[in-house]
Amino acid sequence: MEGRAQMNEGEDIIICRCEEVSRNTIEDTIEQGCDTLDSIKRRTRAGMGLCQGRTCQRLIAGLLRNKTGKPLEELKPPNFRPPFRPISLDLLAQEGYRLRKEDELRGDGK
């Protein structure tokens, strides 16, 4: 295969760079019964870093396929949560002010 890196059998390399999860850790997790991308993610944190699995998910899926024999088509993508972003205190204060005004208009305010 041209242009593709090959993983040598037994070689312990970092699969998830963001969370520094190694191949051996992922394979051990699969051997302990984790047989979905989501269960591996929850157990090892692989795919929870800054890239959100964009770098390592295909590698993990390949390891899972090799260890369990499941075809890649059957492997459901793991659950994703949108990354949170800081909210300014000003925005929170404005929302609180708006809610208090609505309560006052309804007669619920004190």
C-alpha cells in the first residue's frame, strides 16, 4: 500500500496522540471485552482529545476489526458531544436580566 503507514504486529505505538493512548492499551481493552468504538473511547479516553477522534478513530476501528473480526461497516461511530465554549459573564447577566423582566411582566417577579 503506497502512502499508508503500516502497524507492525506487536509494536506498541501511540494511536491517540491527544490522549497518549497506546496500541497495547487499546488491544488490552478489546481483550477485556470492549467491542465497540464507544466502549473503547469510554475506557481509554482515545478520541476524547482536541481532535475528537479525527486522527485516531480509523486506527482504533482497524484494531477492533482485527481483534474481533467485525466488519468495519458494522462498527458504529462513537458518541460525540459538541465541544463546550466559554460564555462571557456579560451574556449570562443579560439572560438573567431578560428572564427577570419576563417574570415581572407575568407578575411572577418579587
